[in-house]
Amino acid sequence: MGVPMGVTDKTGTVVMVHGLWLDGTELKPLAKRLEKLGYDILFYRYPTVRAGLVDNANGLWHFLEERFGKEMERAVALPPIHLVCHSLGGLVALHMLHLHPKALIGRMVAMSTPFRGCLAARRLSRWPLGSALLGGSMEQGLYSGGPRSVPKGRQIGVIAGKLPLGLSHFVFGLQGPNDGTVQVAETYLEGASHTTLDHVHLGLVLSRRAAQLTHQFLATGKFH
């Protein structure tokens, strides 16, 4: 299957979408690996606590419009604009694709995104100040997840970690395979390709193998 949504098969641009409490700095090792493979890199930075998921999803759409609006309006063939997301960033991107179905996006890779909600976040929200720490990210997001399926005409690949080391694993009692923060079962998205690596939650964005898998999916629509 080729690259969807009216784009060419050139390497293209990757828009990187960070996770909770972060600003994209942690994604730079992954970005450098993708740059060496020929991708142009952009970072979408957003307020993970102060704003809600829908606002941040619309913010991603406006970010894309500002940079690629003329091409999108003309629906011309252009090198793919892919999304590569970590954790909460995958929920932001998925919401954007559902809210803005005409967005000219090639493919999307989400690493350790809790598409079915996050047990660790729900339990943290019950602690004193827990709700304040999570803020708007809980609404339509970490509490119960977002949309449970890939939007029509899209291709999404999910990479989950299964090295259960981290404070959340021990403090919040995560069960089954997990990356210390998100359970593998929480990352499943109907219609998406799915694979796992032996890494902790943040370790995925530092992993050479995760970068290889990301490139494979962006280039072909599947994990080899």
C-alpha cells in the first residue's frame, strides 16, 4: 500500500509530538537518526498540563496549516508529512486526525501511547496534587484514552515498551507487560500495526531499533 492522503512517496517531513511534562528535547536523539535517513524534522510543542487534549489537537492542526497550508489548500502532491509521537503526543495526534480528516498526513508512528487510557495516570490523579500535575491531559485523554480506532484512510504504527522498570510500575501496581509507565494492553488501537521492544517508557525514543522501526513504517506502512 502506498503513502495515503495525496502525498508523494519521497522521504518527506516528520513532525514530532512529545509527551506529558516534556517539550521535545527528549526526542532529539530520535530526530537525529531520522534526519540521517533523509527526513526533515519539525517539533510541535504544546502545553501538556495547562491545555486540554482537544485544544492541543487543534493546535497541531494550526501548526501544520501555518507551515503547509498552501499545499494543503491546493491538494497538490508534496513529500509526505508524517507524525512521530511519544506517549501523550500520540493521543494529541490521533485526535487531530479525527477532528481534521482532510489533513494531508502520510503515516503516523506512536510510541508508548495509552490509546485506551492510562492506569498510572488515573491512580496518580487520586493523590494530593495529582490532578494538578496532570491538568488538561486527563480530559479526553489519559483517563480513558481517546478514539479507539484508526481514522479511515490513515496508517498508524504503534511501538510499545515491555521493560517494566519505573516508579509507576511499582507504586501504581501495573500488571502484565508494561514499560514502567504504560501497559502494553493500553497501547492497542483498532486498525493499527503494533509491535513491542524491550525498553522502558522514555527509552523508546532513545532506541536505535525504535528509530529503525519508525523508518520502516513511515516508508512502507508496516513493521518488518
